[in-house]
Amino acid sequence: MPYFKHYSFDLWLTLIRSNPAFKIERAKYFHANYNSLGKSFEEITAVFRNVDLMVNSINEKSGLNIDAEEMYLMVISIINNYSTDFSDLDVNELYLRMETLLLENMPLIYCSESLGVLYQLKESGNSTVSLLSNTGFIKGMTLRKILQELKIDQALDFQLYSDEVRMSKPNPKFFQLMLDTIDRKKHLSIDPHEVLHIGDNPLADCMGAESLGIKSLLINSNHLKIHHLLS
């Protein structure tokens, strides 16, 4: 791989992956608390998966962002045959409960090489490193806590999340924000072709980056792994 002045990383399925225990505990909670029609555990699990896929596709198509609270409301509505009676629901309390469940069942580092590669890029002193992530059921503020616990944050110069800036990949404006956030004290000049974005999604990560002339590398969803960056 050639040298790049800046390395931008996707998060989910690039650096971390979900803990299956969290999804189980989340579905159990909704099965017990928001299930007036007595749907099965399997049905509720399927609702979460379908909402996740739907919202991800919408965000990629619109370039905007649907919030975590809205996604949880969609799940509750669908579980209850599309009811829109949310009068007794404290959505902020619900999100905090889900955050607690997540922190009790932490996401996992994607592979054993992930941290080592990040720290080698950072410690070289020649490059800066950042995160550019779409969010879904989990907000950026929660992901920052997770990355601190996993010690990923120490390898990053900055983190950008779709829910915090109201833009989702592959929106070129989101990638432009990443370019604009790079520390010009460390790089007096930097062109898009001197930046590499690494992710697992051909549309959101590769096409989004390349629309601005940023180089891209697809990993994990193909035969390449993160250590290819150091080859």
C-alpha cells in the first residue's frame, strides 16, 4: 500500500462488530415491555433487523440521518401492529436503558489485528487518523464511550458521527467535513488523493469517498483484512 497523509476509518464491521449478547438482551427487553400483542421473541428480533436494514438504506439514499429514538419508536410501532400511541413512552429514558445494556454487553473489536494497525498508523508520526461513521440504534455519544473503553479512541485524531452532523455516508458533504476537520497544523497542505478511507461498504464507504477524489479501501466484506494497510 502507498503512504497516505490521512487515514479515515468506518466503524461497524471495519473496526468493531456487535456483541450478539446485546441484541439478545435488547430483544428480551422489548419482548417484556413493549409487546402488548404477545409477539414471539423471534418476531421481535426480526423487527429490529428489518428496521436496521431499512433505516440504513434510507440514510444512504438520502444522505441524511434518522435518529436512534426514531428507530426505537419504529420498532415499538411495528411490534404493536403499527400503533402510533406513544403517549406513555419516555423515549429518552428508553435510549438510556439501551445504552446501559450496550455497555454491559460491549461491542467487540473486529479482529485481533485491528488495534495494532491503528496504533502503527498513528505512532508513525507521518499520518493522522480519524473515524467517519454512520449511526443507527447507537448514537455517537455512546460510541465515544465504547471506543474509549476499547482503547480505540487513543489512536484517533477525531471522530465524526452521522447523528451529530445530520449527514450519512455516502453523502459527499460528510466526506468533505472529514477533509475540513483534518488538522492543518500537522498537514500544511493535503489533497483528497492523499487521504484513504477504509470501510466494508462498497456504496457508503468506497463510492462516497471516491466521489470527492478520496482513495478508498474495501476490507472485511471481501478478501482483504486491515493488515493490508501495512503491506
